[in-house]
Amino acid sequence: MRAVVLAAAVLLMAGPGLAQGSGAREWRTPPPGDIQRGAALYQTRCTACHAVDSNKIGPAHRGVMGRRVGGLKGYTYSAELAQSRLRWTPQTLNAWLEDPEELVAGQRMGFQVEDAQERADLIAYLATLK
């Protein structure tokens, strides 16, 4: 019951870009991730656009877990992402990495991670960046 209430609260806070088509997005918790594999994936797949401590083409990732989506000061987000009322959680990061445009239509990230375990590994690594 608590999970249903939490999911409903997330949907109410989500705003545009979350509910698509005939139904709302299903929030899935990623499987357990491997931090070391996530760090290696981050180096090979993310660092062309992101850094841990500085903004590049994409925003810095230190402190991403729990941060408001589109809310890092000093980085210019798309209007759609800046207006989002989401927070970065394992579930929102999983949805984002799977298909950023489905999560927030109009965002600017043109990269997806199709493999669920790779998403989980990246999320496990990102959670260590406090």
C-alpha cells in the first residue's frame, strides 16, 4: 500500500512529460547495481558530455541523487527539464537512462542505456557521488 501511495505522489508531482499516451509511466526500481562496473561505464559512456564535478555539455553529477531534476545551479537546462518537478531517485534515473525523452519531452540528452543491468550499475555509481 505504501508503494502505491508513493507512486501516486510521484505522479502528482511529476508534471508534464511523465504521463504519456493512455496511462502513466510505471516506476521500476532498478536491480542491484555494481559500483565498480558503474564507474567503468561512466568513464566510457558518460564523460564525453558529463563530469563528476564540473558542467560540460551536460551538468555535473556529484550530488545528483536526491537533487531536483533540472535544478543544478550554474547549468542551463532545457525549459522542459527546468520546469520538471521530479527528483533524481533510482527510479527516475532508471527511467531517464532508459529513455530521457519519454520521461521529459523536450529535454536535450540524446543518449539512452538499453540494458537494465548497465543502468543499475550506473545508478549505483552515481549514488556514491555525494
